[in-house]
Amino acid sequence: MGQQVFKSICECCGKEFESLVNPENKNRRKFCSKTCSAKVQHEKYRSKYGFEKGGKRPNYTGKCKNCGEEFTRFVPTANLKKALFCSNSCKSLYQWKDRKLTNEDKTKVCEYCGEDFIYCKGHKEQRFCSLKCANQLNSDLKQKNNRNLVCEQCGKKFVRNLTDKELAKGKGKYCSHKCYSDKYAWKQLYCEQCGSPLKRGHGDRFCSHKCSGLGRRLKDGHTTSRGYVIMTIDDGRRIAQHRYVMEQMLGRPLFAHEKVHHKDGVKTNNEPDNLEIWLNGHPGGQRLQDINKKDVVQLALKTMKLEQELETIKDLLNQRK
């Protein structure tokens, strides 16, 4: 059994055509061909916009409500009633004047020139009568905040517009971005021991563990972590100063089991009178007689002075008799 065929009439040309859709259905076929369908669409477009789709747009000629000059431009037929101005600038100026006329009693004083001006509704915070006054005030403030500064990198003098708060935050140290980048840019470093260039990210003093060990040795006159003074002798050997002084006193090198003791307990005092040799090490600290030796010497000196004073007194008494 075949499909049912319905007869319909074209809404454009009125020609009768066959269709598989019932004419009473909403989704029925309305036109006999694509040509009729395109004609109807073009007529709708022409009635809405005033010209055929794809054709040349007709221009509208009118008189501007603000400046009074005639203008010619394209205006859709649906917006012909709104075509009152030649441009958007004229439209905004007309609206601005209209607002001013309705707010004549609302006046303010310009903060720069001191003249009265009318401010519009919704612009109560307006401070200046025009943009010219506002820009002039900003330029004056900028000149007031000009600072004479010196670049920390190149030493060049320059002028920068900075407030007190910006100066307190540390701004204005460099005259340009180049000087700023040169200040904090990575610089080529060299080994303190052998002088070879160091790789970036591999330390900033020595190139290897060997150079680090040699470079970190204490120089002549420095003290070790234990408090002894280090020195270098003629043969290039590094030795503790107190052991070297003892070797010079004995006239021979010291053996490993021979230790040098500081009598007063001060390890940097390497005078010959303050040193003595011990065998197989010695305990820490000082002997009691060494600690009181200074006091004994001071008492002896005081007694000698007293004896001399007594003798002088006796001589004076004998002379008076």
C-alpha cells in the first residue's frame, strides 16, 4: 500500500502542487518551489529594512536635532523615529544640555579655577568644571612630588615623581630597569684558591672540595677552634706556635708524645717563660702555684717598697737626734 498524497496551494503563486503532508497540519508545505519561498522571504526583509536582502541599502536624509545640519545615513525602517541626530556625539551633547537645564539650581565651585558650574544628576561627586581643570591640577601635583634622586647602581642623578609613602616603601633607588637588573643579576665568580670560574649554582667561593680544604685553612696569626695560634715556618710546614717556640728552646723537633703546657692557662701567650714540656699529655687546668704566682710576686714587691720606706724613716729620725 503506497503513501497518501495530498494536494495543496502555493501561498506565493497560487499554483496547485502535491505533497505528502496534510494541508491542515502546522508543519505543512507552504510553497511549491524554492523560488517562491525565496520571494516571500525577500518581501518580508524589504518590509522590515526598506530594501531587498543582498541589495543596496537606501540612505535616510534628516535634520540633526542638536546642530541643525542635514545628514544622510542608513537607518532601518523600524528605527526611523529614532533618527534624530547626525552622530552619537550630537546625541550625547543634546542629552547633556537637557540635563543641565533641569538642574540649574544645582551648582558647585570648581576646585581648580573657582568658577561656578552646574553638575548633572548622578554626578554629585564632580569636583571640576571641565577635564582641562582636572588635568591641570594633576599635572601641578605631579610637579610638586618631583624628587631629585641618585641611582644606587650607576650614581646618575634623575628626577622621579614619588610620594612620601612610595619613598618609605623603598621606591626610587634606581634610574632605570637596566640598573635594577644589573644590581641583582648573577655575576661570574671565581674560585678563591685557584682562580678558575665557578659554575652557576655550584657555590660562591670554591670550585672543588680540594680548593675548599686548602682555602679554609687558617692563615698565619689566626687561632684554631681549640684556641692555639697557627704559623708557617721556612720549609712551608704549618705548625702550632707554642710547639715551634718550644722546639727553638730545646734546639730539636718535639716528639709526638711531648706536649707543651701554658702555665697561665692562656693559649695565645707563647712567651718562653710561660711554656713547659710534659710527657704523655697533661690534664686540663693550672697548678695552684702557677695561679698564685702573680699574687706572690705582687706581695713581694709591696714588701720591698715597705722596707725601703722604713729605712728612709729611720734615717730621718737619726738625723734629728
